[in-house]
Amino acid sequence: MARRAAPPNSGPAYLTPAQFARGPPPPDPNESAFARFVREQLFARTSCRATSTS
């Protein structure tokens, strides 16, 4: 059975090293210190906990 080509503009099925090296997004000048704390600390912990297998 023949293999079919990927559809046009489908892109790679993997992440390139450049995508890993992007780092955090630039800070939003309109974001308050409290909102930044909530986003960086509280939401980051809940997303890590959700992906944990233990």
C-alpha cells in the first residue's frame, strides 16, 4: 500500500529547537503586579499539577 504525502502547509509534526528556546513572552505593560503573580505562580502550578501522572 502506498504512503500518502502530507497535506500542503501542514508543517512538521515535531517541535524544533528554536521553539523551545523562545523563553517567556515579553511583559505586558498594562498587567498589574498581582495579575503577573497570579499568572506566573498560581496558574503555572495548577497546569503542572494537571499534567502530573502521580
